[in-house]
Amino acid sequence: MPNLNLVTGATGFIGSHAVRLLLERGERVRAFARNVRLLRDSGLEGRAGLEVFEGDLLDPGSLPQALEGVDALFHLAGFISTAPKDRRLIWNLNYSITRNLFEACRVERPDRIVFLGSIFGLGGGSPTPVGEDVVYDLDDCRIEYFRAKRRTELYVQDCLEAGLPIVRAYPCYCYGPGDIHISSSRLLLAFLRRRVPAYIRGGQNALDVRDAARGLVLAMDKGRLGERYILGGANLDYAELFEILSNVTGYPPPRWVISQGIGRAAGRILQAFSKDPFLDEAEAFIMSHYWFYDDSKARKELDHTSRPLGETFRHAVDWLCSRGLAPWPPGRKDVRESK
């Protein structure tokens, strides 16, 4: 009988793609979800081999049943936000859920666990690509999301030392189709809506969400217990990233480059007057750094690969526009007319 995989965050951006990959290779998946309706939105409902477990990771009492008979656990659930109003959610849906789940794992003991870590819990923020051995250097950032991810990282390290069979994987900035929560596509969506007149000088390591999901499955198959693996794509400054996006959409790239100070001031104003700003002060701070990473370890040990970002952006733009979240850009005219 195929392995039984429990996947938390199964309705999330990365998690839904990981579930799809596991099912496509004939494995059984128990999708842990608070809102099972979102499985339909992700196109997963009714798939052969899929078992749905409706529960809440903040409820420790439901977790032993969710883990019953599980061979492999993918802990992919989390919550991305830099908004001050989300402080409690940031801690509950990153640190607290991980603590609840891994405390249950001390009793139920799955054979292997893949933990989806955060680059912001690992460290970085330099134009020189860093690897898994980076020394954490973000304590002074005063961003609640960073603090929660770092505390979670340290807790997972404690679990490893206590004997839990964990492999840790760290996807970089993910783009692509299927972001039903718009958790990672805010910048792309703002560009499509023509709301990005300027950017702050910085950069990021960007990859396709489908390649990140494949990397997590490979980490389960090939990863060494206790090891960290960065799952990356291309290290690009924002001028390069917007140039690729411009080539895909036909829209011109942002016209101006602004300083971190002006960007943070704009973020403060936007978060004060908008319920859902495309930029807040913390995001402006993050954008002003270079989050460049070296993923050679994952490429060597896991056979991790990443596709060209232009392909990723084409699929992401088509997905967002086909759902009416943004107008079709001139560069995707042929796709629009075929809809």
C-alpha cells in the first residue's frame, strides 16, 4: 500500500501544489484543512487518493487522530503577514501550530517529517548569496513575522535534538498559479493593477511555486535527517525582476527608484489609510534588502531544479487575470482572446 502522507497547509499556495504532486505519483494524502471548501478552490476536491481531515492545528486534541497511521508528515502550514494588526495570527499560525503538532509527533512518531521553514527564520538579507550555514542576523529588524519564524526555527531545532526525524526546507520567494489567498502574489497583483510606480533598490531569490513544492517532496525522498535545504531559483534585483515581468505583460517597468526612507514612509501612510495596502512599512524595509541565497546543496543532494522566471510569471499572470483579479495586460492578448 502506498505511503500515507499528512499535509498541513494543504489549501495553501505551496501546500496545494505539494498535495497535487503526491497524488500524481500514486501516494495517499491526508489533507489537514480548517476550511475544506478551499480544497475545491484549489482543484483538489474529489481527487483519487485524497483523504480530508477537517481540523484546527490550534486544537491539540485533534492532532493524535490526524497523525494516526501516518508514514510521512509535511508540515507546510503557516501565515504570511507583516501587518501590525496581525500580530496574534502571526504567532498562532506559525509558532503555536508547529509546537502543537510536533508535541503530538513525540507520541505518534511518523517515520519522516518535512518542515517548511522560512528564510526569515534562517537569516540573510545580503547581496552576497548565503547558504544553510548563515549566522542569524535579523534580530534587530523588529518585524513580528521575523520573530515568530525565528522562534519556530529554534523550537524545531530543539525537536531535532530530542529525536524527531525532521528534514528542514526553505523555499525562497514563490510565484506562480494557484495563490488563492494572494499570500505571495501581492507585488505581482499590484503591478498588474498598475499600482507600482516605483520600487526600492533591493532584490530577492525568486522561484516557481511548483518547483518549491517539488523540492519539498524531494526533501522527503532524499533529504538527510537534521539537514537544512534552501530551495531557490534566480537571484534578481528588482530592476531585473520587473524587466522580466514587463516582457511578459507588455506593461512598462516602474519608472522610479526610491530610497528605503521614502519607501517606509509611504508604507506607513498606506497601512494607516488602507485596509489592505499593497505595501506596508515592514514590506518596504524587506524590499530594501537583497535576499539572495545559494541553493547548490539542494540541487546537488535533492536534484532540485527551477524553471525560467518568465514562464512562471506567464502562468501566474494568466491565473490571476482569468479569475478577474486583474485586467488582462496587452502582452497576454492571445491568451485572453482564447478564454
